[in-house]
Amino acid sequence: VVAERRAPRHPPSTPTPLSPSPRPSRRWHCRRNRSLCRFSRHRHLLSPSLNRWKMVLLRVACTIAYVSALVDPQAPMLQARRQGRFDMEGDSNVLEQLGSLSSQFNCASSPLRHLPSSALHLRGGQSAPQVYKHVVAASEAEEQLTTPFEGQKPGTSGLRKRVAEVSRAHYLENFVQCVFDEVGEALRGATLVVSGDGRFHNAEAIQTICQMAAANGARRVWVGTDGLLSTPSASAVIREREGGKAVGGIVLTASHNPGGPDKDFGIKYNVQNGGPAPETFTSAVHARTCEISRYCICRGLPQVDLSKEGRHVFLKKGSDVPFFEVEIISPVEDYLALLLRLFDFAAMRALLAHPSMSFAFDAMHGVAGPYARAVFEEALGVDGGCLRNCEPKTDFGGGHPDPNLTYATELVKLMGLNADGSKTADAPSAPVLGAAADGDADRNMILGRGCFVTPSDSVAIIAAHAHVLPWLAHGGLKALARSMPTSGALDRVAQALGLPLFETPTGWKFFGNLMDATVPLSTASARATGGSHVICGEESFGTGSSHIREKDGLWAVLCWLSILAHHNRETPHSAPLVGVEQILRQHWRQFGRNFYSRYDYEEVDAGRAAAMMSRLSGMAKLFEVAGFGADKPLTLAPGYDLVLMDDFSYCDPVDGSVALGQGKRLLFADGSRVVFRLSGTGSVGATVRVYFEKYQPPSRADGGADADCDAQLTVSTSEALAPLVAIGLDLADLRANIGRDSPTVIT
């Protein structure tokens, strides 16, 4: 059947079963009134004496042929998709049909469930059609002498510095060469992903890295159009494109940090599983940066036009054999194909079509914009006016692309909220769901109508609703994980679901081992079924799962749309929808509430910040020497008995590696916590972060009425945490130790 479809459409001399009749157009027709495919029209030519099982086999064959038509890279439907055409000879709803196919795939009883994981890829990682040949006169790699730069130690997520520093002669080249040296022989003849979030200096850095990749033996580099790939999409391209062909990727991003000529730039390496390089790798890279003396670069390699898709093939003068290739790929297609496999798009479209439903998304002029257009506007039918700041800019429009109540001011105001999370008078007319993503689209903020969902509550609610998310429901959720500073809300869901809970240091790289322990990447069947599913979350607005190895902002938003669709599947069109706030309160009534807040003190003098942390370590030792602990708590205020004061360390349960010095913890008898930590995502000075958490059970110990319980669960965060905040700030004496009277940001 597939061979027949791919053959040229000439009228057959003699009609034969399953031969398509001649048509004036060679385009593949894909209309709703054709339930299977054009081949099904010829079933009347078959003998009526065929057994029933043969008819069943025929229908299966027709179904496979129809799916093949959708996923074949040469099918005219997908040729039109590449060119941005969706009319399909009058049918303007091809993406709706793709969504319907996705919902069929998500149905546990559907035979489509058993297709390989690449079956719904829009192109399946095939090469772009346009080829540009470049004859390079000076194709030989040259060695450039250099000297080390101080401070090239990767932080929580790569190296982040000011643009002025990164653009210094040899600075970027030194770090990239050290990465390539650590990758070693695996780079030779391999494919590498290189792209970024579009911030200032992104395009120039890509050209330099391509020249260095050619000089260091790479065979091919994949670059997103205009040099853009979101961090989640980069992970998806590494893992999914051409079946996981890439050896890894260099992602140029400083995430939620501001961009511009005088702002931040970042670079990090993602390994073959699509996740951030582990600490063993980054530590080795740092060691190399301290002793580097030369780097390799092919300066004769011309710059590549990043603005349009195509294959740029480089040949040595007098040779027909290419020695290097840069392929400009769609930044969206592999990621969108993955999302189509994970979610029930038909259910979300039904929710968004409800008369009472309204939605707002803010890309904050980051790389999330093109993905928001493709996912929300094109695939889900959301009106384009609901999407804000979706044009990527090198300086993020002069804003700070950090999706929180302080910096996402436009969305926060639209959703009927003040910067402290309290409701405004405009809350009743706000959209039902609001969301924002950061500069590289890996972080997210979820807002309801006059309602802010903390990242800790968000990941807990997603985990509690795993059964309504098709991909997670089909494979079965196997474990949950959170960073140490993240609240214990996820712990209570894990306990209720009977799942293991892992507490890791901050940094998504620590989740990668947990995911890979149950997902053998070398096994094709494991990739097809998704392996064992893990949901992970960080209090710093990072949420994700094992579908990739990075946190994923748009994934979290689609989870919330799916949750709303589940709660409103029977809501009449004339009735109001169950909103975000109702879901949040229902969760608190079932699991209790973890009141939570984070104070950020940015660009603090690094020496003073380190001295403050050393002082806290000394206090922890005195606490232990004095014999205080669970049996002998130290009362710091009425109702606040300190039972543990320590420095958090982590032993990886998979490879046994140990991470020390991950934050100072103060644990109280009632479950409250205060955590002090130095962030590794800043580019200047140090960022001191202080976390406060207090747990309110779902029912009162004195047996109070439900109304009293609700009152305790719904008090303001500032009111619930006021005593704990006073204890933490007095203990650290931040005014004396770091010279700050108030935090830069309160989340």
C-alpha cells in the first residue's frame, strides 16, 4: 500500500485492487469526510467471500497507509507544512486532524499506540531540501595560541558572564575548546546541535562555534533557524532527530537573566541524553580552562545564512567530497511532534472552544514566542491576540525575562494580581488561565484569575493529575523528584500515590541520572514506550518530566490546560468553568498547604556572601556540639522548635557521586524550614537566596470545622510566614553580613 502511494500517479492500464484512481492533482487529500484514506474507496472491488479477518487486516493496512501519508517527509501535506501552508486545497484545519490523530494515539485501546516513537514526527529528522554548496579555499584547521582566563567555572547551568567579557578575544574559543577536548573522540565524525535563546551575541557565537566544530572533527552541525532553539527543544532535537543522532549540543543561553550589549550571555553543554552535562564533566572542563594553551579553528569556513532552512555543504577546493556541513533546521518541528505524542490536543481544543474559557501567554520576548505560535495558535486554535511579547529580541525588549510576579508585570496585571500576589479589583474579569515562560523557555509561571500558583504547588498538582495526562497515564508514573529548596508539597503527593520521592541539589542535571536509570537510551523500544516516567520540579519555576532531559515551560502550560480540560469535561457551555483557584484549593484540602516564599538578594559582594554562609556553618556546628536535636530542640520562638541545622549534601543513588555544600538548612519540629543558599545562575557577584516554608495540614488537630480549616489554608502567604521570616532574617543578620535591608525579589 505504501509503495503504491509513493509511486507516480499515472492511470493504470488495467484496474487492479488498491490502485488509486487518477486525479488531476498529485497532492495528498486529507479531509474529514474520508475516514481512512483514498485506498479505502476500492474495498468494493474485493470478493465478497473474503473472511471477516481479512477485512480487518485490510482496515489495519488502510490505517497504516493513512498514518504513513501524514508522517512521510515527502508527502505534499508536509511539504505545505514546511512552507507554512495549511489550506490543503481548501481544508484549513489540517492541524486539527493532526490533533485528532494525536488523541487516537493517546487512546490506550488504539492500534496507533504501538507505532514507533517517531511515527508522529512531522519530518522525522529528515534533511532540509535546499542544499547550498561552498567551496572553501583555506579549509585546513589552524591552531591559535592562547592563555587561560580566570573564572570560567560553570555554575548551576553552564557558564554565565557579561557580554563584554564573553566577546573578548579568545574567551569564548577557550571555553568551547575545553568542552570539545572533554567530549574527545566522540566528536569526530559526529553531529552536534548548536543554537540559543536569541540573546545579544548569539549569532556571532554560533558562527565561531561552527568554525571550531569543523576544525575539531565534527561532521555536521544542526542550527535552528535564526540561531534559535529553546532549551527544551534543544534537548528534544538531541534525543529525537534522526533517532538521536547528535552526540550532544552547545546551548547558548543565560536562561532568565537579562540580555543586551551590557547584560548576560551564557553557554552550556548538553550530553547525548539531551540533558545538562553532569558535574564530573563540567568540573573536568573547568580544569582544562585553567591550563589551556591553544584552540583549533577553521577560519576559512564562510559564515552561514541562519535565516532560512537548508543544508550548507562545505567542500575543499578541487574535491567533490564534503568535509563539513551546517544544516539550518526548523526550531519547532521536532519539539511540536513530541508534544503531539504527549498530550490530548483534541481535549484541550474543546476546552479552549468553551465560551467561558480565556487564555493569556507571555513569552517575554524570549525564544518561547515561535513555539507559542506553533502550539497555542496553530495547533490549538488560540487567537493570536492572546499571545503577548512573542517576537524574540536580543535584549528581551529591555525587560528581565524571568517569569515571576516581579518581572512579568504585564501578565500579572492582566491576571488581576499585584506584585505581592494579592488580588486586584480587576481579578473577576481576568483570563481563566495565564502563563509565562523565561528567555530560553524552560521555566514557567502559572496564574489563575486573581490567583498565583507557586512552582512548588504547580508540580505537586501536575503529579496528582498524572492520570489525566495521556503519556503519563499510559506508561505509569514511577517516581517524583524535587530540588532541596523546593517545598514539600510534592512529598505529600508521592506519599499518597505510593511513589518514591528524591530530594536533589538545585540543578536539572541531578534529575538526569534518575531518569536515565529507568530509561535505557540505547534501546529503541524503551524510547518508543517512554520508559519509566518521572516528574521533576524546582522552586525556581522549573517543571518537567522524563520526556526530555530539561525542564520544559510549555510542557507545564499544556499540563495545566489538560488539567482544566479534565475538570471541565462535563461543564455545560452556559455554566462557568472550574478555574485554577478552585483546583488549587481542592488540592490543599486533600494534601494540606505548604506556605512558601523565596527572598533573592542579587549582585551581593561574593566575599561577604561567602563569609555569611561560613558563619551559618559555624552556628550549625555549635548547635550539634551543644547536643540540640530532635530529642532536645532549641526553641527560637513560640511554636518554632529547631531540631536540625546542617549543610545539605547529596549522594546520587545511581552512580554514587556526592555533592557537598548545597545549602544551609534549618528544620523545625512542625515541619517548617528556612534554607540559605548561594545561587549559581548569576553573572556578577553572588545571589543569596533565602527560602521559607511552613506546612498547614488539611484538617486541624483540634477537630475544627471545615470552614475553620479553609480559613487556615487560605490566609495570605506573608501572614502565614511572618514569624518564620523574622527568625530566619534575624539569625542570618543580613543587614550586617551582606549590607542589604531588603531583598531584590520576593517570590
